[in-house]
Amino acid sequence: MALKNILVGIDPSTDGESRLKLALNLVRAHQAHVTVCYVMREEHDAPVSPIFAGMPVNRGDTAAGDPVFPPASREAERAGQIEELFRTELRAHGLGGEWQLLSPGETAVFIDLAKVFDLTILGQLSPEIRSTGFRPDEIVIATGRPVLVVPYAGTFDTVGRRVLVAWDGTREAARAANDALPLLENAEAVTVMFVGARETTLAEHHPSIERMVQHLQRHGIPAQAEETLQGDLRISDVLLSRAADLAVDLLVAGGYHHSQLREALVGGVSRELLDHITVPVLMSH
């Protein structure tokens, strides 16, 4: 199924504009409708007056007698710049889209929106924005929809050319792999990887990983299986190391199991990935 309805969360962090460009590239590729939610900073939860639009930004170097605008106007200026970039791209490519302003406290509003989208794109919480941006793990769990989490470090123009799919045979992994199909349709190489603690575990999961590879191949996706022992490393470290080796631009992983035991064993991998991702991660619950 093609992506036809994409939601993007943008915040005032330095990577917000880069994330928007990645989102617009996906929108163009899939001829999708896009909704962008710009999340204002914590101290500016109140609605910003439109009279601030277009006003000069106070950068702390004003001359005597020059007007000094409050922080809210600087925030409005930044939001206005990104909105103009967004609307210019829509007009240039004949795409449909919407722009909304949200406050950090409106997580429930964002979750309700995300439930009716094919894909939600969010940024990894960077140190500069942890009190403002929405937590990707909360959105993944609450919506039941796929979420593409983009690292705050690095530049990512496209996803889906070279892909690593983390596979453990669970419901969450199956959901993530199938949710990723629209992003894999033009893939050059897809590796489906199982990380096991013991040789016996590898043998037990071998039929499952082979079935997933065949499933992807029947969709015309050039997939191959890879199995490896965990060793002394965390599973998340094994996956991220292999992602770097393969120069992938997308990692696909299931996220967060329901039971407390499985959450302790596997949910921790989800958290570690979100904390340390170096490439965009598509995560589903």
C-alpha cells in the first residue's frame, strides 16, 4: 500500500528543517498529502499573535533605539520561516498539505492525529529539545501506527535504498516489517537480521527469518537473511554496528512488547535504539 497521508512533527531544534526536507522528499515520491505540526517551545504554549509574522528577530545586537522584540516573536519568526519553506515546496510540486501549531503539552492532540495517518515522522529527542519535542516511544505505543524516527545528528535526504530489518519473529517485528513495505519498493538491498544469544536460538529462528525473506522477495524486494550471535554486546549495538557496516539509510524494528517480562527483555532494545540511533528508524508496535 502506498503512503498517501503523512504526518510530520517539527520542533525548534536545529534538525527540524532537515527533518522537514526528508518528509517532503517522501511526500513527493509517494504523491502523498502531508500535515506538519510545529511544536512551539515550552515557555510559549500560549497562541502566538499573527502580528508577529515577518517581524525582525532580536539577536541581541540591536543598536540604541532599535525595537527589541520578546522571545515569543523570535519563536513566531522561526515557525513562520519553516512554514514558508513548507508552503513553497507544496506549491512547487503541486502537493496538498496542512500546517498546525501545537504546544508541548498537546501530546494527546498529536496522538489523535497520528492514529489516522499512514506514517508519522518525528525526530529523536536531542539534548536541546528534550523538554519540548514529543517522545517517539509514546507515539509508537499510543497510536499503533508506524513512526519514522530521524536522528538529531546527521543529514538524511532519503530512506529506503539500503535497509536493515531487525527480525525476531514477534508480532511487533512482523508489524514493523510489513508497515515498511511502501518504503522498500525501490530498495537496492534489504538485509533481514536476527541476533541470537546462542547457536540453538539461531537454529530455532532460522525458518522464521527465511519466511520473512521470501515474503519480501515476493513483493519484488531484494531481501536476504543474516543471522549473528549477540556475544557480549547489547542487541541494539549489534544492529547499529551492522547498519553502519552496510551503510543503510533505514533501520526497521518492532517496538515495545506488552508483558512486563517481554518488555524487560525486548522493550529495552527499543529504548536503546531510540537513544542511540545513527540512521532513521521505522518503529511499529
